[in-house]
Amino acid sequence: MPPSVVTIRRALNTTSYVAPRLAGRYAFRLFCEPTGRAPVRPAEKEVHEAASVERIVVDGKGVAVYRWGDGKGEPVLLMHGFAMRASALAGFVPGLLERGLTPVAYDAFGHGDSEGRNTTLLDHRALTAALHDRHGPFRAIIGHSFGGTCAYDAVREGVRAERIVSIGALCDFRTSYDTFCVQLGLREGLKKELHRRTEEFFRPETDIWRRFSVSHRPELITARSLVVHDRKDREVAFAEAGKIVTALGGRSRLVATEGLGHRRVLTDPSVIGQSLDFVTGGDA
């Protein structure tokens, strides 16, 4: 059983007084590495097992790629959130198949059945580029949480998709850092060390807090977007959805839900229905 948040908080903050760099290194590891691999949930099992599974190598690591159907329909890429796996988006697969589309998904590094220990936005960028080469261009991308944020980045970096459905996604990359620090209750000195270490890790990329955000160069994100977010989301604040819509302007539309939280929104029939209608061309 992984240690509790309280245990981690105490250990990190205490260590940071005597060994700030050691505490910062471990905090950064937690920032990028899920604590354990999410299992396939019982409700996802049938869809998960129906997929054709392929293993590809990206940046020297094996990646599990899933495809449903006969592959003749336009592909739709599914991108899961942090500490989840491809099967988390299983609820969208039957409807995509019914509409003649080809769902494609992957487990990010350190998640599901893929190799590695951690994953970053740059890893998702490399993974989506590799899948675009094999399966793209995409009719749409459906991304949840950090996967939704990475979907916008992928399109901005050249992955071709006509539409994006983001669900519970972050707009500002810095929000992921701020939320992490709040959740773990990190003391100010440790927060600064984590901030420094994060910027150091992403070099030679500069100004990562702005450049990795959806609001950076939004004119390059030409895909139309449906932004789905629950007003009571406790993991990613509802305000992030408004920032995305503001950044993308007339190319986006907000769907606000109530009481579904951060994860149940993925299994809500209304959310799935509206998302599929949008993917297949409906804007209502």
C-alpha cells in the first residue's frame, strides 16, 4: 500500500529543512510519477479486452497502443489523465464505433501496460506524434485532465485533428504545480526548490509555465473544441475551463456539468453523447 498524503507531506517537509535538494528531487519525482499503476476497472474490462493491442517503441520505451474496430473509419485519439490508463475512456469507444470511427488510445509512460516510471507533457508530445505518423490525421482527440491539456499542445505542435474534446483539463501548466503543492502541503522553501528543479528538467525549453499552457499561441490550435468541466471538480478547478474557452475564442464551446466531479464525468451518458455528437460534426 502506498504511503498516505499525510505521511509524504511530513517526510518531505521535514527532510527539506536539512536536505532541501534531496526533498526537492523526491517531490519532483512525485510530480511526474504516478504512485502505482491504475488497474482496469470492472466496468471497463469488456471494452479493454476487445481492443487490438500493439506495442511500439517511443524514446526507447515500449508503449501499449489500443485500437478498436476494423480500422477503416477515421481515427479518434483518446488521451487519459495522470495516474490513469487508456481504459478510463472506455465509455466513449462503443459510440465511436457505432458512428463508423476508429478509436485509438495508449497508456502513457509509467501508466497501464507501458514501460517507464514517469511521464511529462513532452513525453505525451512524443507519443502523440508517433501515433499521428501511424494512424493520423485524426478526426478528433478526446482528452481527460492532463491528457486534455496535452491534446491542445499536440495540435499546436503539428498533430492534425479537426476537433478536440477536453474533459476536466488544465489551461495553465503552472496550475498543475500549484495544485500539487497545495495537495501535499509543501512548505515555501520546498515549493521554490520544486519550481527550480522543474524548470531545470525541461531545459532547453524556456518559459515552460507559459509555453506549455493552452493559452500560449492559441491561434495555432485550429481545431474546434468542446470544453467539458464539472463545476464541483476538486482536482482541476472549474475556472480552468473558462480560461481555455477565453483563449480559443469562437473555436470553442463550454459544457458545464454539476456533481460529476473529475472522474465520474467520463461515464456520464449525457457527456458521452454530447462529446460524440461534437466529434461527428454536431455543434449543438
